[in-house]
Amino acid sequence: MADVSGGVRRTIAKPSSSALWSLAIVAAWSTVSCTPQASPIDRIKAHGELRVVTLNSPTTFYQGAQGPEGFEYRLASRFAQDLGVRLLMYPAPNMRAMQAEIASGRADIAAAQLTADSGWTRVGDVSAPYEQIPQLVVYRQGKTRPLDTKQLKSARVAVRAGSPQERILESQLKTVARALRWLVTTPSAADPLEDVATGRADYAIVDAREFSFARHIYPDIAVGFTLPESRPAQWIVRHRAPRLLQKVNRFLAAEAKSGALLALAGESSGDTRLFEYEESRVFHDHVVERLPRYQPLFMEAATQTGIDWRLLAAIGYQESKWNPGAQSDDGALGVMMLTPSTAEAMGITNRNDPRQNISAGAHYFADVRTKIPNRIREPDRTWLTLQRTTWDSDISKMRASSRRRAVWIPIPGKTCVRSCRFWHKSDGYTQAKRGYARGWEPVQFVDRVQRFLTLLEWQPGQGPTTAAMPAAQAPAPTNTSH
């Protein structure tokens, strides 16, 4: 007869047959208890899923109108495909919450342009750096430009709480500016650049990558100088996962050696699309002054139609600069610039009423999108819908021609209609039933809507909450072998 107490095996003497049976049980129990648990990398492959925790920001991971985007999302997607598994990437509200996910083992990797400190080494193992990010001291144009670290001594400097930039300032206390003081922007608050833009702070210290996005949102902010030292960007892998860490380091090294990492960094930068300074400045003013009045109406229309409210707002901005009193020469009116025929078709009676106007514009867009062939996938489906809503030409003939020609011009993270350019050239419009068509107009319209949509996606606080979008999956990899 056998007894297990407090995890210690005790055997009570019995006749020899029972003793032999007890010995067999002891051997079996010992074998089971000593069987090594599956390693994290084995569990990842067994479950077919890599779990990556991140932060919601343009430099890491954010929900665009057509799905998840961001440098860390794209890099993690490539790593998941390298492993032959799906990616489950989800944002945490702040750095401390990310560390809790890694410490608990709920996440396999933390990826958010991180630089390891004692807080991270307590909960995970640090990968080799995959990027060195320059650190910029920025200021508001028209104010005194900082030229070196000594000027930080008597200034108000804004940084995020617990960020690498705050640690940089702490190091400055020991060297250059012993009396240095700074303003802390909590991780859940808006960008420290807002403190500079509003005059609450004189300067801010930010990543060069972060500034490539933020300069379009805060066009009056400029670079004073670059700090002497850059900071390393690293992934944090959960503890006791040496094989996973090894695979991460091999993957990052291979991506760097092939040039893929550099290309991805360039494609995921805010500098990949040119924004005119004046256009960005005016857009920012309108986001502050006008958008709050109409955002609830765009969100209401989004609920009715299933179209991302930021896309509707970008269309409305291109049409009227969110001006409900706008009017065109051909009689279009309101925020979405509805023509009388479109308003009648959508069943509204007052085009001057912003709620009716925005709702009708959203329903019209949704209606046109249903007429686009199912073989055209997103995001091309959205851009072709935009093209069709703004240009009433021979769409069916254009689509037929598109099968013989390159249809789309790739732009990092977006696409732009190309085929309609063909129709304002002589060898194009002579084949069309309706003759000459100004094909550049819908191209320009789509391009500008994409610009404004991108700027809205990058706005601080405009991304989805964790509850609204808890995770994003990369496309299933083609190689699922283990």
C-alpha cells in the first residue's frame, strides 16, 4: 500500500507482491515527476501562436483603417513566419503592464523599441540590439534653439515617465547639468511634444524615429541638436526561454545582414511620405479647432456603416476641410460635399445639416464599395471605391484594361490607383467610350485622402483601446511545419 504526503513518497511494508507493486508505482511516479516540461519554443510551435506584447504608437503598433501597422508589428510578423506560426500581438497600456505580461509568461516577447534597464532584466532576457536610435532635443520654432546639453540646465525639459529619455536626463544630472529639472509626461498621457507645442516645456527629448511621425502632427516643433549617444532598441524575451532568445538573435542578425531590417525601418518611418509643412500646420489647427465638433458624427456614421471613422473624417477633410458651409461650383454642399443627386439617393433632406451630410456620405461610400468586385482585396478595395466616388468614368472598361497593365502604385503601407492615369493620356482616352478623362484627378484625390488618414492614425490618443482591439493577427504563414 502506498501513501503520498507533502510531496514525499512513503511505502508501508506488505507482502512481497504488494511491495513489488508499490515499487512499480514509485518508479512510475518518479518518471512522471522528472519528465521535463515543454520549452517555451516547443509550446509556441505546438500551439501555433507567438504572443507579443507592445505599446500602441506609430513607431511600434497601431490600428490603421485597413488593419494593424507599425514597425514592430511588421518585424514581429516576419519572425512569426520564420517560426512557422501565427502572430498574436496586443498593446499594453504602459511599460509596467508590458513587464507584467512578460513576467507572468502570458507574452513570449515584448517589442516596443525598448532599451533594457533593471526593470526589464528582472522579468526577461534581452536580445541583441537591432537598431541604434538617435536622441533629439527639440524645441518650438520661434523660440531659442538649443545647441548643446549645457542649455538644458536652465530649461524645462519634457520626457515620458520611466522612458529611456528620462534615464538620459538622470545621467545628465551626474555630468553636465547637476541642477537639471524636467517635466514628466506619464505613459498614458499625450506626447511630451505637446508640452513643447503649448509652451509648458522649453524642450523635449525624443527618438529620431518618433519625431519622424510627430513632426507632421506638431509642425511647429523643430530639431535643436542630436545628443552624443543613441540608444539601443531591443526585444525582451521571457525568462527561461534560451532557445527562443537564440532564435530571436539569429533572426535579427539575419534581417540586419540581408538589409531587410534597414528597408523595413525606412518603410515604417514617418518620412516615407512627404507632407508639406503648411499643409501639416493647417491640418493640425483644424484637428484641434474643428474635428472635436464633428468626430462624434463621424463615429456615429462609422457605427452605422462599419467604415473606420478616421477614413470618413479624412474624406470629409479632403472634401471640405470639415466645413459644413462649404460649396462647390457644381452645387455640392457640406462636410462631405454631397451633390443633389447623391443626397436624394441617400434619402436626406438637408445637406447643410452636418449629421445628415456625414451620414449620407458614409452610406454612399459603403454603397459604392459593395459594387467593387470581390476579387479586389483591401486596401485596394477602399482606394478603388474612393476613385469611383470621385470620378464617374468608364469604370468597367478601366478595370478590364487594368488587368493588362499595372493597376496599383505601391506606397509604404498604402496603395494608390494608377490605372486612371492611363485615361488622360491619348492612347487611353481614345479607347474610352466617353473620350478624354482627367485621370490625374482621382489619383490626386486618393493620395490626399491617404495623407490625411495617415495623419489621423498617428494622432496621439486616436488609436483603439485594448478593449476595442485586444490583439492583431498576422496573415497565416505559408510554412506551418514544425
